[in-house]
Amino acid sequence: MKKIVVTGINGLIGQYIVEPLKELEFEVYGIGRRDITTNDFNYIKCDINNSLQIENIFNKIKPEYLINLAWDLGIEHYVSNSNFELLTSSLNMLKYFKENGGKKSVFIGTCLEYKSKNIPIKEYDELNPTTVYSKCKNYLREISELYCNKNNIDFCWCRVFYVYGENENKYRLFPYIINNLKENKKVIINHSQLEKDYIYAGDAAKALVKVLNSQVKGIINVCSGKGIKLGDFATIIAKKMNKEHLLELHELETNEPNIMIGDNTKLINKLNFRDYSNMEDIIYKFLAEQSRAEQSRAVNYKIYIILLYKKLNVNTFLYLSKYRSVA
């Protein structure tokens, strides 16, 4: 089987990537920082900033393929110093990949490397990274591309646009809307006029696997090719939950680009990727699964209380029986 290392396996996109890789008979080695147990793939707990451990992992596995999803996307990731650390760590990892016979690597970029336009952005359009995050990503692309070209490694840089899905950081838009509505709290969208290109994380994972398993090299947009205003995005979710009255939509001024939509022509034509999920279907499914999970937890809690009550009654009976016999 073809060996592949995937970093950030527990992340928003990483959680969906194992199944499409296994369908193509890849032997998956996933790297993440959490303590998890799984039989679906070979899991390795490791921080990619730990250079020695990463070197040992690559020396042992000797993977032919690499997908680097790992990055810190916390609440202040646009300005965080972790961007510099991950830039360095990613380059070190590429070196270990090369030293152990690596053939093809797929690294993840961001749409924020681009200069914004009012029409869908193509891969060759002008760049204008302005944050620490987007600049470090762009530097990583430039150096990685140069390194791979010099060392005969096929390299793809996938610029992922906006992503939504299960298990997101609670501070991101999708969980913020859902969690507030569930708790009957107001959902305040200050820049509801902004139009962004959202792709379901499961679709993004499938697209990355398509890229990996192809002859395509260079830059490719991973996006839906369609824009949706943040206000409309929130409204779709609120309608599904029958809580539109809790929405508070504003159109305040912002330094963010009004429109950020990717051109997915290359993804469709060169990779024949058309496996896009319907946003409303995904949201409905997600809400239904959450509801079932909550109902299951409620039932389990009731069972626990009943068993605890019975146990307490038995213990009380035994205590009283013992007390009477002594008396």
C-alpha cells in the first residue's frame, strides 16, 4: 500500500480525510496533538513543532506522500507568533520527507493570500497577503515550491477558502450561530453584507485527496466557486431551527474585503471534482445529528439516575437491616 502522513488529522478538514484516502488504498498515518484511540488509521500523537520527534516519525514510516493540514487557527491566529513556528516546522518536515524518499506533497494555503476582487479569483491572480497568518502561508508556499522543484518532489499548494463543518472551534461563525440559537441567545452578525465562498469541510477533504492522487502540480483553489452573504448564511441556519427572531444583522464598515470568492474551474476541469454537498442539506443533517446526540445523552442520564436511586435504596435497606439486627 501507498504510505501517507497527514498532519492535523484531528482538525476541521482532517477529520474527514481518512475515508477517501483509504478508498484509494493509502496506508494512513495521522499526526495530531490530542489523545485519541482509533482503529481507522495509524494515529501518532505529536506536535509538529517537535522537530526531533517528527524526524523520527518520517525515518520510521518513510512515506511516499504527505498532506500537511496542521496549523494553529485559534481565535487570534491572524497575528499569532505560532505562525512563525509552524512555518519553520513545515519546512523541516518537508526536509525529512525528502530524505526518506517522499514523492508528492500537498500543503494548505489560504484565500487570504490573494488581493480581493469583485469577481471569482483565479490561481494566477494578484497576491496581497496582509496578516502574519497569510504572509507566513505565502512564504511557506514560495520556499516549499522552490525546495520541491530542486529535489524532484511533486508539490501542490491548495488555497482553501472558507470552510464549515462538525467539531469547529466554538469561536468560528458556524458553531457561534448554532450554539447561540440553541441557548435562545441573540446572534449578532455585524458585517452581514460580506460575501464569502464557503465549502463543506468534508468536500474540501475529498478535493485534497483528488489533488494528491492526480498528476496536477502547483497552485489550486479549493472552493465552491459560489458566494454567500454572512447574513444569508446565518438565516439558513436560523430558519432550520425556527429561530429567525434571534438574528440581529448589521452592515457595519470593515477592512475585510466585501467579496471573497474562488474560481474553481481548475478543480472541476483538471480534477473532475464535482462532489459538492448542498449547504442546506449539510446544516439539516448536522442539526439532526446534534439533536439525536442530545436525546441520547438525556436518556443515558435518566438511566444513570434510576440506577443510582436503586443503588441508594438497596444500600439504605442493607444499612437498616444491619442496624435492626444489632439492636
